[in-house]
Amino acid sequence: MRQRAGAAGLRGSEGLLILVGLPPRLPLAAVAVGFAACGFPEYAVEEDPLAVLARICSDGAVSGAETGVDCGGSCPPCAENEPCLAARDCLTLRCEAGVCQAPGCEDGIKNGAESDRDCGGQCQARCETDATCGVAADCASGVCKGAVCVAPTCGDQTRNGDETGVDCGGSCAGCGSGMTCATDRDCASGKCVQLVCVAQPCTDGVRDGDESDVDCGGKDCAPCPSTASCNEDADCASASCGKTLHCADSQCDDGIFNGDETDVDCGGAECRGCAELGRCQSGSDCQTDVCQSGRCVPAAATGQPISQAGWSGKASQSFAGDKPSDVFDGDSTSIWSTGAVQQPGMSFELDFGELRAFYSIEVECSVQSDAAASMDVYLWQSGEPGAPVRTHVVGFPETSIQFATPQVARYLRLVLTESKSAWWCIGELNLYR
């Protein structure tokens, strides 16, 4: 009997090759065990490198090249307060004193939900011209085109620059009647009254034309203040013409978006905070005290799954009988697959039906060999996506993509970035708060 490669080989009475004394974990290289004295050929045992990596990254211990438990190194990046050696070991790309740090809006790094370095997303600072953006709210100009913030113009359908109204006032053409102004030169009529452009007849001190009260209301004059006469809601600054046909004060329960509210009956200085995904300008407008990308979002992750009701999907290609809806039917045994070997550019896209706020995405496929070799992850709210929020994510049988700050998106797209001699499949995809 001979021993090779640290293992003992015994040939039983039936010619069965028995291996004993193997170490608990094989190296990635093939392990050969041979028995030259017995005249047997060399046998090679090789374990799939992806399977080895998947095991290392899910064994509940710091192993392999990991810097934390099942994270860092060759495994998915680590969360905040986990050990690290380099920026790439951290979800936030911020490693200091050997520990992953929370993203910050002054750390000089594009991380968290920022659309560019220290601006956009969860940061109060808006991004300047030529910076990367995902939505208009990321930009100081309020205009995001082709995932880039662009400079204000007088035809971008956005109030920006020195404009007092949308594409008018300031250095643009004068604004029409009823639009906001700062000085007379902001108005096409040359008359700005109480910060509103008015036609000249709206300053004669007489109720005439179609005015609902003296010099206010109607299609040409400024909206009327509270208690003034009105014929319809549009005649009033509060957008509320009461039953007595007098303009009412703005209220936090009138079902109207008015006053300084950031959404209907919520936000601003007087009304209660807005619920999740309500519009906001700052954290004080939200019940959670957190405003991101112009929407109220959860203050911390809860792990609560988000309903898949109303979702729809599409794929660049599908195996006969497989449907994109198999990915969100709650049944992991029904899977979608490409029916062809993985190639860069293959994609799978979901429409959540409405904006959703979430901290993590989980992608699962029960056919381990058909997990994605590598993919980019895109999230966006409307139009077309900007830059990916995650790049070259390795598709383990169960892939958890976690974010340090909540994401607000309606659409998700997964795009393969590497080839692999196996199909691509997804059994279930879930979002978690």
C-alpha cells in the first residue's frame, strides 16, 4: 500500500477504491490519488471553483480570503463595521482602520445611494453640470439627461438657473400672467404684483374682465388671497374656493396640494410628515425623518419583504415554456431561464408597477450551475437607467445585494457581463425593506 497527496488508498476485495484521511477541504487544484504499486491508473478529483467559492462565502466563518464572516475578498462586500483590508471589501467602498465605514456625503467617495461623488441621492447637495445622475432631483439644475446633469436652459421645461417660472423670467423670456416673478422685468406684461405676473388690467383697482375679485382671479390675474371672492379653485392662491365662493385658507386636511406642503396634506412647516414614498424636500417633511431622491424612505432596514403584486417582467430571451413572471410567482420551483449559454448583454428586467423603497435584493436559482457568472444591476425611477448601482455581481445560487441606504426605484434590470457554458436562470427575485 502506498500513500500519496496526504491520503491513504485501499483496494477492497471487490476492486473498490476507498479514500480515507482526506483533509476536510480540497484545494481548487485537482487532487490526484494513484496507486502505482497496484498498477492502477491515476484518478483526478476536481471540484468546481464556483462551488468552492460559494461554500466559503456561506460557511458562517472567516475563511479563504474573506476579511469578515462570508464577506470581503473574493466574497460579496462587507456591511458597515465589518473588517476590511481595502475599499473593495466594503459595500460603502470606505475602509478605514481595518473597518468598513458608513457612507458619508463628505467622504470624497461615490458610495451609498449617491448619484455622483458626495452629491445626489441621499445627499443634501445636488450635483453640478456633467455629474452622473439617476433622476432629475439629483441635479442642481433639476435636469438629468442620459444619466448626466446638464446646465439650465430656457427650454428644458424645468424651473432652474435664475428663472422665476418654468423656462421664463430671469435671463429667459418674460413669464405669462399668473406665473411667479421677482421683479417687473420677469413678466411679459412688465408687471409683477405680490410675486405674480399680472396683466395690466389687473392693477386698475376695479373688478373687471373675468376677475373673481378686485384685480385677482380669472384667467389673466393673480390668484386671490383668503376670503376674496372666487368662482373656482383656480381663482385662489390656496387652490380652494369654498362653498360660500370665497377663497379658503390652505389646510392640512383639504385634500389639496397647497400652501407649503411637499405632498397632498403633508410636509412643510405646518402639516404632518409624509408617509413612505411621499414627496419631500428634507427629512423634516417625512414621518421617518429621512428624505432621499425627493421621496420619504424608511430610516433603517427591517428585512420585511415587499409585495410582488403588480410586478411585470421581460427578458432578452427565454427558454420555451419559461416566463418572466416565474421570477415573482412565489414558487422557487418554477424558474425562468435563457435556454442558451450565458453571453454578455443578456438581460432580465422588472417593472414594480410603482415606486418601491428597499434595502436589499435577493436573486435565487435552484439550478446551481445556471447561476449568473457576473452581472451589472441597474435601478431607476422613470425613463431610461443611468449608471449601474452594482457592477460584476457574482451570481451565486442565492445572491443577496445589500445597500447601506434605501433605494427608491420602479425598475430593475440585470445585465450579464461574462460568458459561461451554462444557461442563466432565476427562480425567485425579492425586495426587502
